[in-house]
Amino acid sequence: MKNTLHILSLGAGVQSSTLALMAAHGEITPMPDAAIFADVGNEPKKVYEWLNWLEKQLPYPVHRVVKGNLGEDQMKMVAAKDNGDLYVRNMIPAFTINPDGSTGMLTRKCTADYKLAPIRRKVRELSGGGPVSQWIGISKDEAQRQKPSGVNYIKNRFPLLEMEMTRLHCLEWMAKRGYPTPPKSSCIFCPYHSDKQWAELTQEELNEVGVIEKKWNELIKLDERATKTHGIIRFHRSCKPILEVNFDEGDSKNQIDLFGDECEGMCGV
């Protein structure tokens, strides 16, 4: 029987970074065989800078896996398999202004397609089909996000839950050992952002989000099916164009961090 491979799912946010460093210190055992970071291509610059630093602190390898660039892929028209009609792929849970004036939110596939799938492929490659313990950095204050892996060869493990650690405990652990505070890990255009997270983006990053939002709406006009169901796409809960939102004056009606509802338990940690 093959030995169990221990793989840390590294989002490069507060919880998973703390988990990675705790393992490096021997405070969580056994030592991981590797960590895997799924790069969707649209994390804030500070997350990539943090990841470059973090890799140097770890005694085990960090594998970066990529399916594609989510921002660019979201803005492509694809052909339907049944009749060849072009349509816009829906991958992120953007807000919508519907033709009847109501608002809504799209379903999401981004985590499953751009994080889960490439991570699983790499896990399969590393394990050779053997059993895998996949460590995920979900903390006690987000316990509702834990779930089984969904595949037989991977068993999810949640070490922070085992130790009853919250996100605040993680920050305290980092500070006590003299480590910098990790950034929040999520795509620059993620609709789950709180206003605080939106405000922390650089102007260059916000401008990039504005370009993606505008381009997506231009494509929607070419998609007859999408035009009938959701006329306008917005990344902010206020349903204003992202570059017109004032994050300090209540445009969001006190929008909170929505990552507690993140369905796969992989983003933002």
C-alpha cells in the first residue's frame, strides 16, 4: 500500500500562509511533501510578492499550477457545442442588472475550474494515484466552509480547525514570530470583496478591473441569450460601474466580506 502524500493547498492568504509556516516550524505534523498554489493570473501584485517571499521560508517545495488567465478567459466568446452559437462564458459570481430592472448574481465556476481542477491534476501527478491528505487553511470562524474533497483519493484535512484557531489567532501567531502580515488572497475583480478589500487595490488594479467589466458588458450585447437574462454585469454589490464606486461613502450599503459563502472553501485563505 502506498504511503499517504501530504499536500498543502496554498492560497497565499492569512490562514494558508500561517498553516504553511506552522508546518515549517514543526508545529503541525507530518511535514508536508509539497504545497500547491493555483494561479488564476489575477491576484493583486502584493499576493505574488508575498508568495515569492513565503516560498523561501518553507523547507518543502511550492508548485504553481495554472489553467489560464481568468480575467482574459472571462472576456472570450465561445461556441456552443449544439448549434455553434457564440456565447459569453459565466465563471465568476458577478452582480447583474436584469432587463426588468431587478438585480441578481450569477452562478460561479471560477474556483472549481481555475483552482480545484489544476490542483487535483497536480496532486494526481505527485501521488501517482496513491492516497493524499490535502491540508486546507480554513479557520474556526469560517468552519462552515469545510467540506469533503469530492474524490476518493483525496481526504481533506483542516489543521486550523483541529487547533480551534481563528483568523485572528493566525495573525497573532505570525506577529509573535516576527512575520509580516499576509495579504488577502483573491482575484482583483472578485465580487465577494468587501469595500475594505476594494479600497486596498491599487489604482492600476482598479483600472484593470474596470477594463474587464466594460469588455464583458460589450460582449454581453453580442450574446442574445445573455442579454435576455442579465442585461448588465457589475462587480460591486451597488451595481455601479466599479470605477464610479466610492468605497468610503456607503455605495455598497455596508457590503461585508462574502467569502463565508464561497462554495469550494479554497478562495481567500
